[in-house]
Amino acid sequence: MNMEKYYRKIYLYIFGAIAIAVVLFAMNSGLLIRSDEQSVSFQRSEPVDTLSQADMEASTTSALVLYDPGDENSKKYQTNLERVFGWLRIDAKYLSAERKDSVSYQDYDMVMVAFSDWEGLIGQDCTRLLHYVNDGGKLFLGLLPDDPGGVYQTLYRHMGIIDYGNYQQSDGIRFTNELIPGSTSQTFKDADIFGDAVLGVQVEDSCPVYATALVGDREIPLVWRSDSGEGEILTYNATAIVGDSWTGFAAGCIATLLGNYMYPVINTKTVFIDDFPSPQYNTQSDVIEEGYNRTVQEFFRDIWWPDMQNAAQQYNYDYVGLFIATYDDVVDPDDFFYQKDTVEQYFGNSLLDNNFEIGAHGYNHQSLALDGEVPADLGYNAWDNEGDMEASLTELLDITADLFPDVKLYTYVPPSNYLGSDGREAVAHALPDLQVISGVYTSEGEEGSVYKQDFEIASDGIVEFPRITSGTLDDPYDRFTSLSVGGLYGVFSHFIHPDDILDEERGQGLSWEELYRQYCTRLQYINDCLSSLQPATAVEAAQALRIAEELDVSYAETDGRIEGQCNGYTGTSYCYFRSDKKAVTDNDNCSVKPVSDVAGEKWYVVEIYEPTFSFKLEG
């Protein structure tokens, strides 16, 4: 035997054992205490305006939305359309369809029908709608009618329909064109998720079809556009569009109808890791011991966290870890107790070493809500009052200062996404450095005080930055939602839990290797479809939202060019631009490229370097 090789192996084993011992010693000693700040600049340039407020308002697109306040589906649609038109910077008026005679359609750049009772609420007014379109107006028929009766018979040829038949049940969607950013050729098929009613139609060959409904082995037009007189009609041939996850789909329909359209976006991608750091590593798990011959703590240290760091580096993402100090269920400040956990300290410092962010999740995992605001089956204790909630956050601040000196908690995520109004006040008062609260974009199917948000700045100046999707598993619903909602705001906002592998619902009994593979597939999917998104921690994404929120853009097509002017310009900003023409960079005041490296053909991201900018259109 080669003794040199033998001794080399012995030395490697010894050095490896020493390295592990050093890590373990660091994790169980005060050596992990460091003075690392989360360096974030909140300074921005003074806003620059290139137009008067009157001129900017005069250039704003206007829309009339007709809805049915007596129908729950239409009311929900109207509420979500407020989110859509608001972010698109379109001046929309929402009017009960019964009062349609009180307005002139000609006063608006587009008119939208957001109800299904065409026979009862459009009636004889379909003639006036057709006159509006014939004179150059843009009409969005945004919901499948209850009955293809007399009104439908009057409109269908103007809608580009050759023939129509009966209602069909679809089980999926295929994008035949880039209706929403990065969607070209994407297919989403699952009857339980995408099942919907559609009307069997055949449309003219001259009508561009942007999406189809999958009915067995057939495809029925779902979204298409038709010319009528001097104007255009865009038709949506189903009902699911009213849902929260379909806001970006609705925005894609609107932008497609308008032709060239541009609006500000956030342009960030962020992954939130809830309950990280936390004391969960001290638990026992047969799944981990049998599958990996490790304790839970060793699994997260040796396998899970190295893999997560590798994914962030390989796919270019940033994390924010949401710190939980203890899992006790105490809601009385007199009984608060914390025993220092150096494992939490180890993982927190590792977040900081990677230039990630530590945010606040709570002293414990009891949602900041009063009695009756959280479903009883979650097993949480209710807080007595706002003062006790504030005290819990003060306790978290003290623990954070001990474990991570000089770290400021800029971000708050409510445990289980529940946060009552008193809890919201407590968070705002107790966390002095708070910049952003992140709940969820939809509360559909949930009860209680789920903290549902829009991407916006609250009246107290705190950024509301919801998470859109969650989990390690890659599934068609999340893919669709990521494109739809993410494509509207130009954002990927996603959260996971370290213990997904231990949870039957979230992990579905899969190994970590399979969960990790699906997690990486999800990250790559976003990189392919929304390629321009920049990695950001939560607080950095919040600052990007502030920039987008302040920005207004006026633009016009002149001699094959887009000439743009900004108000509220505070530095490099991003917009999405939708056009049937090819956008090309030809100067230094902006850059233009497809939103998607893989499926980009209609949507572009415009990076604006100066408050007055321009680029070329071809085709």
C-alpha cells in the first residue's frame, strides 16, 4: 500500500473533523456575535418632472368600466380591475351598467364590459357601442355572456366570429401569442385549476388569437382581437378572469387592445424564507433521521442551507430570512422568556455573509390579531390588546440586538399571513426601522384577517409588498400566477418554509432532492419568462417599488420612434412596453430588450436612464 496516500487520507479526515468541530464550536459559543449592518441606501434624487401636471394628465389613457353591482362576480371583477387600471396608470371610471345612458362613450379611449348579463344590461345599447367602435373606439368585452341571445347575435360578426355554438367546459389554457409578458407557447392544463366555461366559436382568419381554451383535444379561441370600422374589439370568452390571480391576464388584454402601451414596473425578484432563523432545528424528525442519517439541525446545516445558497447563486436570487425567536405560545408580556439559541445566530449570520436580509417574523409565531381574527383551527392564542403585541416586537428587537448587533429590521412578515388592524398598528409603532410589510396578494379561500395587499405605499409611508406565490413544489397554478400577477407589476415575490420537507401538504412526502429540483425548476422558469427581473432583498424591492410608484410616463409614436417623457423621475427606472412592432435601442438615454429571453415577441422592458428618452420601432 502506498503509505503517502494512506497518510494523506488520514490528514484529510483529521482536517475535516477539525473544520466540523470549529463550526460546531462557533454555533455553540459567543464567537458568532458580529457587528454587521444590513447596508441599504434610502436616499434618492429629487424627483424630476419634464411635463406640467396638466400635460401629463392630458396624455393619460382613459377608460370606462361598466359593471353590475348586483352581481357578486362582477363586483369582484370591478375590485380587481381597480388594481389593474391603477397600476397601468389608466384613468378609469367605474359605472353601474344601469347608468350607462348618463355617459358618452366617445369621452373615453376604451370602454369595457365587465358583466355577464348582456341581454339585461346591454340590451338596445349595443347599437351605441358599435357606433363608438366604428368611430375609432376600443371595446373590451371582458366576460362571457350568460346567454348568447339577441345582443350576441347583433355583436358577433363585429367581434370577428364566423359562427358560434354551445357552451363547453375547458380544462386548460394555451397562449398562442405573448398576451402577458413571457407567455408565448405556455400551456396550463389542469381541470381542477383551470376548468371554465367557454362558448364554442370560430373566428375569422384575420383575427389574431392570443390564447385558446383547451377542450379535450380541441382548442377554442379564448382571447382574440377584431377590427370593426375604425376601431377594435377585444373579446375574452370565459369567466375565470375575475379572480385575483388573473389581474395580469386582464392587464394583458387591456394593453393588447390599446396597441402600444407603456407603464412603470418594479423589476425585482425576491424569495422570502419564513421562520428562518428559528428554533425549529432543535426538533426531531424520523423523515430526516431515516432518509439522511442526521438530526434536523444537522440536515439544515449540512444539506438544506448549502443547497439554498447554491440555488441563490446559480439562478441569481436574493433572500430575506424572517426571524422567529421562539415557538412558545405566550401572549402575555409578563411571561416572555427567551433562551439564547446559537443555531439561530449561526444561520442569521450566514444570511448576512451572503448579503441577504434578516427581517422580522415575530417574537413567537402567534399572529398579531385579537380574538376571532384568526381561524380557531390554527390553534393560535389571541392577543389581549395592541400594547401586548407591541411588547412582543420590542422583545424581538432586544433579542435581535443581542444576536445580530447593528442589524435593523426593515421588513415584517406576519405569521401565517394573519395580521389584524390593531396588529398592523403595533408593527408600525414598535419597529422603528420598518420599511415594508409583506403579506399576500390574494386571500381567496381563506377566512379571518389574512393580510391581503396590493403593491403600493400605505398612507403611513410603509411599503405594502405582497408575496404572490409560495412553496418549493413547482405546479401549474403558481406558474400561471407568476406570469399573470408578476407580469403586471414586473415582480417575482415568493415565499417558502425550511420545513417544507416535514409538512405533508407542502412537501407531499417527497425527498429533499426532489423538492430542491422542483424549487430550482421554478427559479429557472422565472428567469426564462421574466428574464429582466433583478435580484433584490425585500427592503431593496420596496425601494424599487417606491421608484416605480412615483414615476409617470408620457409617450407618443412619431416617425417610427417612441418619444417618452417622465414626471417623478428619481433615477434609473423601469417600464414594460407592449407593441406589435419591434422595439430597438438606438441611443444612450434608455435601453430596450424583450422581457423574456425565451418567449419575448410583444413585451419589452425599457430601462430609463434620463427623464426624456426615446427608442426606435421597426415593422
